[in-house]
Amino acid sequence: MIISGMFILWQLEEYEYGKIERELESTTNSFMAVTLEDDSAETILQTFKDYLEENNAFFADDGTEIYILDSKGECLYSSITQMTVDDKVFSKSAVISAVNGTKKFENIKENVNGEVNELMAYAFPVVIDGEVKAIIYTRVSTDSVSDTMKTARSIIIVSILIAMIFSVVTAYIFATSLTDPIKDLTVTASKVAKGEVGKRVNVQGNDEIGQLAATFNFMSVELNKTLSDISNEKNKLEAVFEHMQDGIIAFNTKGELTHSNNVINQILELRKEIEKVDEIKELLKIDFDFNEFANSHENKIKNFETTYLKKLLNIVVVNYLNDKNITEGIIIMIQDVTEQRKLDNMRKEFVANVSHELRTPLTTVKGYVETLMEGGVEDKDTSEKFLRVINNETDRMALLVSDLLELSRYDNHQIKLDNAKIDIYELVSDAVLAQKITADNKKQELICNLPETPDYIIGDYRRIGQVITNILSNAIKYSEEHATITVYSEKKDKTLEI
């Protein structure tokens, strides 16, 4: 409004002064419209004098002062009775310009009886054949312009003050309505940032701030849920972490300890906590490039087996990545396999011994059976009955020996597979059908949800069937009565899961 007011005042002043200039030009032009008898300076000056005397009353009412000057700028005639500018006219710049043949407007100030009057003057040269014959010098007071401008300034200043007061009040109301919800939102956000999740703000209106508040409330609720889920998962992982049988120790990418469970201390019988990854490398005598793991952008894994304090330890070193495939640290898992290895060795020894011990008596029994079946016993009924029992039991023992030997070959990695192209769905369906009677006896529902279209794989038909049968048998054996057992398949990228 200040800029607009300044522009209005400037335009108003320009308009008022322009109006006066036009009036002065109109007065001058009225003299130029008078008919002259000849072009002499005397005739022109006399004619202008006569015209001035005839219209002096009109010019006096209009408030315009008119002076008839000669070519040198000396005042000869005037519309006012008391001439106060006899020796002053020539000194005005407008008159000087007119003497030189150029018309000019001029704002002047005169001190009359101690009062300063503001005037606008206009000097117009009467030029004939390139020679200044006379000068018409007109003046009029600009007090009306000053009064008008003063009034306009007062109006604009008052308007600006009123507008400023109105703007301040409006701005305060608007700012309060705008900032109060934002302050509330800021305070609540600070509380949420400090851990007071679930805080809500009052939603005021449906404008952008109201929508922001509603979005914040939704975010706060969802954040609370997410943090709760994360906390629950963290508690679960910590519980699993602390109660698992394997020792776990984790390091960041700087090789500094970040976490370890109690099992690691029990296995390694540590007197003080390990702080650096180099300490555990030196302690367990394992060699791996830590920097290679720490700078890797893919999962890496390395296995070790070492003896420590008469314990046989199985060690696995892996790195873990963030969502940008940048390694965050490494985890070392330590498993005490001393007892497990002892049990494995005992089992292998047992299988070998049983196989060896059973083969000789089986051969002897089988020989007797064959002898009896060839007629060594005269009582035919007795011998046949005796022979059938012995033969059945012998076959069962032979089957046991065969299974034991097969287990031994598995453990020693000597098993030979008879691989061929087989329909995996047909194989599984046959195994399910064979176990159907057992499941019915326990009143269980055995469901087979497999595709009807064949799907072929390369594998050992008998071995895969044995695995499927064992799993089904265990499922039936260890499920309650009336339980439902479902067999189904799931195809993935390069695998088929049953």
C-alpha cells in the first residue's frame, strides 16, 4: 500500500501540474489568436496590451497573472495593478529561455510579505521570421495543488495505518491458526523422536495442515506397530540366540565385538571377554581374511575344524549384508562336536561289528536250512514247518544285515546310486498308497495333493522311495489320531520340493 500510495501521489501531482500547464498554454494561445495588422514588435506589443485590457477581468477571476514582455525580457504590461516583478522577470530561467526563442515552464517560489508563494510560470516567445518580437509570460498559483496533495497524503497515510492495523490483526489470527497446529505437531514429533511412540495430535480442519496432522497420526500408529513387531522379533532372536547350543560371536566391519552369547564362553572357557576378531583367530588358530569378508558385497562362508582344549570344534565364518548389499559385519559360529564325533565313530564301529558278527551265523543257519530242505529230516511235515520258520527268520536277519551294511556305506560315502529318469509324482503316490492302511488304522486322513501331469527327474528310484516312506512313516507314527497329513509339491527356480 505504501508503494501504491507513492505511485498515486506521483500520478496525482503529475496530473495537477499538467492541468495547470494546459491552462497556461490555453491562456497564451488566446493571445496568439488575436489578429495583427503587421509583424512589427510595436504593433504586436500594442495589440497584446489591448487584448489584455479587454479580458483582464476574466484573467483576474481565473487567478492567472499575465505579463507582456519585449524581446529583451523587460515587462511592459501586466494584468495586475501593482507590478512586483518589474526587475525580476528577466532573471527567471523561463524568461531567459523565451528570450532565446524557446518556450519553457518553470516552478518558482516568491517571498511576499514574509509568505512563500509557490507558482508555475510559462514563458512563450512570439517568433516571426526567426526573430523574437515579444514574450507572453503567464503565472498561476499552485497552492491548490499543494492543498490537494496534502489532503491526498493524509488520506493515503490514514488508509495505510488502517490497513496495517487490519493486516496485523489478520496476520495474527491467521498465524495463530497456522502455527498452533504446527507447534502441536512439532512438540508431538519431538516426543515421538524421544521414544514416546503412539502419540497423536488433534486434527483441526481438512486443509493441508489437517491432512498433515492426520498423516502424522497414521504414521505414529504404524510406527508404534512396527516398533512393537521389531521389539518382539528382537526378543525372539535374543532368546534363540542365548539358548541355542552353538556359540555365536559377532563383529562389526572394524573387527570390534558387537555381540556374543553365553555358550561361546562355555565352549572356549574364556576368562575375559574377547574384544577383537584377531583375538579369536589367534585363540582358535583359524586363518581367514577378515578384510575380504568385511568388504564383500555378497554372502561369503568359510568352514573350519580345529581342536581346542581337547575339544573338536566345527567353526563357520559368515558375513551379513544390509539392504544395499553392504557388509555390516561377520558372525562366527562355534559348535562343539566332540561328543557327536565320538557317537558317530561308535555307531560306525557298531554297524561294522554287527555286520561282521551276523554274517557268519547266517551263513551257517542258511546251510542247515538248505540241508533240511533237501530231505535231511524224514518227518516231512515237521521238517517243512521247521524249515519255513528258519527260512523266514533267516531272511529277516539277512535284511537287517543288509540295512546295517547300507547304513555303513552311507556313513563312509561308499553308497552307489542307481540313477535313472523317474516320474517323481508316481513314485511319491506309490509310497503314499503303501502307507494308506497304516494311516487308516490310526484314523488319520492321508491327503495326496500332487499334479496329475508327470514330472521327471534323474535319481535312484529305490533310495528316494525309501526316504519318502521313512518320512511318511514318521509322520503317521508321531501324529495324533484323527490328524491330517498332507503330501504336496512346490516348484521353485531349479528345485522341486516334496
